[in-house]
Amino acid sequence: MRLGTSALQPKTQSPLPDDPLTITYFAVKALTASVFLAIMGLTARASFAGNYKSLALEQIKQMPQGGRHAVSHYAKIRLQSSAHFESGKFFFLPSAASPSFCSGATYLVFIRTIEALRARRQLQLGYATLNHLIIRDQRDGEDIWGRWNANGPGTARLFHELGLGQNFDNFDQARPGDFMKIFWSRQVGKSEHGHSTVFLGTENRFSVQYVRYWSSNIPSGYGEKSVPRSKIAYAIFSRLQTPANLARINNAPFVDTYLASLLRTRSSITEAGAKCGL
């Protein structure tokens, strides 16, 4: 069979037009693709951060109900026994942390969330970092637990210092699973009245807005509680977003001098916000 001349000719691609309209078209197309990928990346990160909040709520469901609230040395000893660290892993016996207190309750939720992420292989932390998470007899401002347990914005200060996530004070931005430090008055530091909690949402009762939260509450211990929003003088929310930054504690000062000072000195809402990146 004889092939026609057209079959013998090599096929060539038509050159791309080099007029300005064509160049503009491909530039816009490339830019659109880049913007799309950036939006998808932000959406994925936002979704993953949302999973951290959901994971914190899962840990609350596994915590015991009730018990007794107390602020005493014995309660701190019981808290230490409830989070045993062995062979690079935390083992939790939350019922052992009774009587309980608010910052101890929320810290258990925090480290349980970290341990759950590690179990899912979504987070890797070295032994040195994990060692900093252990509850010992740290004083206010010392190491991770001492920061969390301090007067003032302990949790928010820790999040800002290590870059663990966003701090904010707008209730409209808050979502269930965010950590929330409540200030019952405008006093910060010495003579403050505060409460370390996990935010659960808001609800309206007879045209009055209530704030729902979980913590160790007076007098019953572990559980949910609701208060009128008008009773809260101020609140700082902390949203876990980048838990891998816990490794930064290895290069941080052992003592946060601002938090350590709040046992003896007074601060202010303005200063507390500035120390937390607000």
C-alpha cells in the first residue's frame, strides 16, 4: 500500500501567538491557578485547625463528671497522678484528679489533645518537648504547666510565646473547643478573680445571653456551666492551631517573668492583652 505524501510529512505544533492578548491570557490563567491553590491551602489549614477544636471537645467527653472542686496542695498532687508520663507517652487517669481545680482541668484537656494528635500520627514531638509538658511542682510562670496555671492570661501568654495559635477577645469569633480565660472583674494578677475554661458556645434564655463552658467548677468539680455574659468582665480566647510549635519551649526561658510576677503585683487588661499579642 502506497502512503500519501500527507502521511509522510512530520506533524508540527502550531506556534503560540505572540500577540499581547495571548500573553495576557496565559498570565491571568497562571495567576488564577496560583490564587486557587493558595485559597485551597488556607482552607485546608483552617479545616485542620477546626479539627483541633473538635478533638478538644472529644477529650472533654472522656473526662469524668462531678467530683469536688478545691484549690489546695492535695489537689495539685492528685492532678500530677492523673497524667502519668512513661516511655515517651502520657497515660491518663482523670478520675484521680479529684478534688480538681479549673486550670488543672483545662490543662488535662490540652495535653490529652496533644497525645491524641500523636496517637493519630498527626503530630511528632521529641522527648525533650514532651518532658516540658509534665506536671511537676512548678511555680507560676515556670515551664509549660507553670505558665498555664499562672494568674492572669497564662494560657494565652503561652500560646503567644510559642506560636501555638490565635488569641482574641471577641465573643463573635469564639468557637466550641477554644480555651477561654474568664476574668470576673477587671483585676489582673494579684487580687484577680478568674476561671480557666473550655468555651462551649452561647445561648439565649428569655432574651439574656448565656455563655456555656466546661471546667472544674465550684463546688461540684468537672462539668459544664452557663453564666450570663454580663457577669464576665473580660475574656481571652486561645485557639490551638500549630501544636508542633510546642517544640519552641526548648529555646524559651524557663520562667516567664511577667506571669511569675502576677502572684505579687497587679497588671491590667490592657497589659495582659499586649502580652498575648492582642
